[in-house]
Amino acid sequence: MYTVKGQLDRSALIRQYQPLVRRLAHHMMAKLPPSVEVDDLIQVGLIGLSDALARYESAQGVQFETFATQRIRGAMLDELRENDWMSRGSRKSQKDIEGAIRKVEHRLGRSPLESEVAQEMGLSLEEYQTLLGKVRGTQLIYLEDMARGGEDDDTYLDRHVADSEADPLNMLRDQRMRQALVAAIKLLPEREQYIMSMYYEQDMNLKEIAAVLDVTESRVCQLHSQSIARLRAKMHSH
């Protein structure tokens, strides 16, 4: 699209490619925790689109949409890396919880009670529940889980979001992964199944769930964190 002076009409092009930005943002959100706001990704993506318009040269032999897609994704990835939503300490604590759950579950052949996980970690029940509240588990998959290692280490996002051959929507079609996750959810304690259903299927917040279960909001947060840890322990092999 060009202006009457023969120049690219930036405003018209931004409007034309806004759906592309939204589509890329939603693709990324399929594998990111609820703490990441899709609107934030869209805003960053629009900046990437604007940058693409400024840098694009048709002489490069690349279609604009292909070039823009790379710039938009790059801007979103940079934003996600710069604003990590989980501290190293919290991530380590959650992995410690997952490890304890796996050990106790293997030993007992069933989902462990909170007191049993706490004992495995050498904590009192109160200390364990406090740790669950601090962790505030949100991630079923960590970005570094699938890093190859080495000097040119790349991340889960680089290989499974930036790669159009394996974007999150395609990964979600993996029936084995979906079936394993459904099976893992069914093995959660009943109350935790309710919490997962209300939080992810019914889009209820922690305060609303707490009112339904007649417990405190902090208790729902603890149980949600524990549910995520249980699921990650089950899905570890994937």
C-alpha cells in the first residue's frame, strides 16, 4: 500500500497486519502461564511490526509478511526473556516440590498427601504450605526444560514458538501429550481437580474459587501450586 507520493502507507500496513500480530501472540500464549498478558505481547508485537516496516527492503528478496513475522516474534521473545515471571529461587523451590512428589508417589504408589510431601522435604506442614504460597505455581512447562545445552544454547520458545513447523498450536494437536495430561489431571485429588477446572475451564480467579470452596484465597493458591507440581511430576517424561 502506497500514499499518493508513492511511499509505503505505514498506517494502512499496520492496520492490515494487526491480525498477524494477534495471531502470533495467541500462538505463544498457548504455552505460557496465565501471568503473561496477551495484550502485553500484542503491544510488543506491534512495535516489532513497526520496526519491520522501517527496516524492510524489497530488494532483499523476502516477502514482507515473512520478514515481519520474524521481527514480531523476535520482539515478543525479547520481552519474555527480559521480564521473566518466575525468580530462580521460586523455580528451584517448585522443582524441589516436584522431586519430592515424584519420590513419595513412587514409594507409595499413589498421590501423596501434603503432610507426606512436607515430611519428604524435611519441612513442617505449615512450612510446606507457606512454600506453596510463595511459589505460586503457574507453569506446566518451563522455558529451559527443553534447552539443548552448550555454547549456542537456545530456549524452548526459540524452537517451539519461533519455529513455524512446531508452533504451540501444532504441539497441542499431539494426541499422546494431550491424553497423558488428561490422565494426569484425573489422578489429582478431587479438590485439586475442581480447582483446575474452575481456574482453567471456567476462567474463575482465586478469590472466586475460594468462595466456592469456602476456604481462603491463599489456600486456593497453595492447592493450585501443588496441582501444577503434581502435573509436572507426572508429565516429566514428556
